[in-house]
Amino acid sequence: MSNLVIILLSILAIALTAGWMAFGTRQRRALARLKDEEDAIVAEERRMFGFLHELGEAISRADNHGNLHRLIVEGMQRVIDGAGGAIYVLDAEGKMLVPKYYSEHCAPLIEVPQHVRDMESQNPGTLLSFLRLQDCTLAHSLPGRIYSGQKAEMIANVAAPDAPPSDAEGLAPLMIGPLSSGTRRVGVLAVVGRPGTKFSAIDFDVFNSLVEQSAFALANAMAHQEAHDKQQIEAELRSASEVQRILLPEADPVIRGVAIDGRNLPARVLSGDYYDYLDLADGKLGVVIADVSGKGTAAAIISAMCRALIRAKATADSPPSAVLSAVNRLIAEDIREDMFVTIVYLTLDCRTGEIVLARAGHTSPLIWRHATQTTETLEAPGMAVGIDSDGSVFDRVTRDVTAHLSTGDCLLLYTDGISEALDTDEEMFGEERIESVFAATAALGPKKVVEVMLKEVDQFVGGQRSLDDITLIAVQKTA
């Protein structure tokens, strides 16, 4: 073999060796890149699972819901490797988005007034304080647009918080999406990248997945909190109801020559109706029935105020109209403009059967006469308490009327929860039915009157819960 051939073969061997070495180097580099990518994916998955684990723990801890917004933003930053983030939640009225957490390096997502930017240069932290406190509208803001459109967006460049809007080097990428779980729209979540970087399509997919999980966590936390708040409110209402029941008579008074039976059935936990008996001097009994417009807590408070005021002002010598006038003057300034109270207050001389009665806009009482077996209406002029604040009109129109109960006669006081009770066809129980039931039962005594009246109303409404409070009192002269 010639020297030339040997030289050529050596060169070829060297080239092949170098090629294989280069191929091996490229292969090692490719394998290293694949390993790095695998490590990155594994690390991202670990950050993702760690984030989801933290969300699960936060939901299970009712006392940690206040930190959930911060946990979501900071967890999002870790998974995406972002510079900052923010979360907005829709307010109770459904009109504004409220910033619940804004991280330190999150780009402004809303328009920032120039004076705030000017102050930031002199007093660092002004901009962040502004962003953390400023609600934004649904119509004229980036978060509002994302919330209304219910579609996530990836924006290539936004101004970082510490860079002028015109500074290209200070621009950073942004991903922002709506927080929605089922039919519940919660708010908006955003994450900002580092200046000079870009978010990839994979980053956007991960972001959307995290937004979905965060929305689910927030919706569950809000539902948990609402259930907790409801339980607290119900417990407080039950306590208030117990107090209110204490303010009602424990039992009907036992008086020689007079039989009385009263009942109060609230439409809700608390009642705006109330009734009361006052043990006055000289053998007189005061009887009150009242109905506050509306229902619930406000009505219950007003009814308790009326009870206290009447008890403070009522004496054996005080005409009922004067007592109601005093109550009106004291309560009119403290009652809401859309509220009022109708009241009947009467005094009964248990020995003679004489009644002196004043009516403040309340349903007129009925008297069943034993001698004639007929029912009559006891009319008395008057207007509701709380309408006339200075009392001049109230005093002019409210007058006392007198009546007399003979042996066997029966008096019925009731609120409009009975007369306005509705059946399934929206027909009212009405005054005629009340008079008919009263006439049929009056001779049997107050207890029977009350029992049958309530039974008839219940049957009329088909066993449904009454929409209004029901209160009635029956008084009969027995001797």
C-alpha cells in the first residue's frame, strides 16, 4: 500500500472520528437540553401542585379566607415566574371591581392620573397605594373589559410600575383573565412578566388553568363564608326573636268579670306586630295592638320602641289619644320616612265595661253584641304614628271614642295580616270572613274566637306561611 493511500485513510479516519465526536457532542447537548426542559416542566408541575395544595388548604380554613387573594396572586407569580400580579373581585352591587390584592411589582391595570405619577417620583409607594385602593368600572377599564367579555388575554407590552410609559426597556408582558366558576362571576386575575421577557403559548395555557382553579377556590370560599354569615345571622335573629317574645305578654291576664285571649304569629323570625296588656290603677286594663309597616329587624325594633313608650306614658287617667300623641312625637323623628306604625290603644274599666279607645290608622275593632247577636265596627278617627313629625296634624285628627261592653259582649282587635292573607288565587281573606267567623264564635269566648280565626286563615291560605305578621286579641265581658 502506497504512502498516499495510507495518508488518505488516516485523514478519513480522523474525519470520521471528529464527526462522531461532534455528533456525540450535539447529541449530549440535545440530551442536556431535553433534560433541562424536563427539569423545568417537573419544577413547574411541582409549583403548580404546590399552588393547588395551598388553595385547597385555604378553602378548608374558614379563618384564612382573607389571605386567599394574596395566596392566589403570589402562587400565580411563582408558577408563571412573573414579576407581579393583581386580583379584582366584583362588589356586592355588581357595579365595580374592587382590588383585593395588588403585588408590589405589578404593572398598573387601570389608568393612573398624572398627579399620582408625579407624586410617585417624590414619594415612592404612592402609585401602589393608589392601585390597591382604586376600584374600577366595568365599562372603562382593562379589568372591566376582561370581566365583561369573559375571555383571557395575553398582552405583549405594558408599562412596569417603576418605568415611564414611553420607556421600551420598561415594558413587560401581561396575562389577564376572568375569574368565573359555573354561573358565578367572581372577578379578574392578572400576572405581569419581567421587563424584556415574553410569555409563551404554554405560559398562557398554564395561566388559564390557574385562573380556572383560582376561580373555583374563590367561589367555594365565598360560598363557605356566605353560609357561615347566614348561620350567624340566623343565630342572631333567633336570639332577637327570643328577646321579642319576652316583650310579649307571657300569659293573658286573669281578671274577674273579663276573659281575654291574644296571639302573635310572626311571618318571619322577627315580627313587626305586637300586643300588650297594661295593668292600670282603679281596676282599669290597658290593651294595645300595633302593626309596624314592613317586616324583619327594623320593624321589630320599632315595635319594641312603641311598647316602651306606651308603657312609659300610659296611666289610668291618661286618655288613649294623648298617649298615642306622645308616642308619635317621640318616635316620628327616629323612624324612617318609608315606615309608620298603626296602633289601637284602649282602656277597659273591668268593673263597668266602659271602653275608651284611640286608633292611630289601625284596622277598626269589632264588637259582637250578645243581646242582638250582631256585629258592629268601632270607628275612631286617627292617623298612623310616624307620618306627622311635628304632631300637629296627628293631634288634630286623633280622637278618643267610648263604648260599653255588656255581659256577653265580645271585642276583637286584629292586624291586617288576617284581613290581607292571600289564598292560592291571590284572593284576600277580607273583612267579611273575619266578621262571619267572629259572629259564629264570639258567644263561645275569646279563646275559641282566636283558635277558630287562626284555623280559618290557615285553611284559606292553604297551609302556606303567611306573608305578613298576624296578631289578634279577643276580650269578653263575662259578668
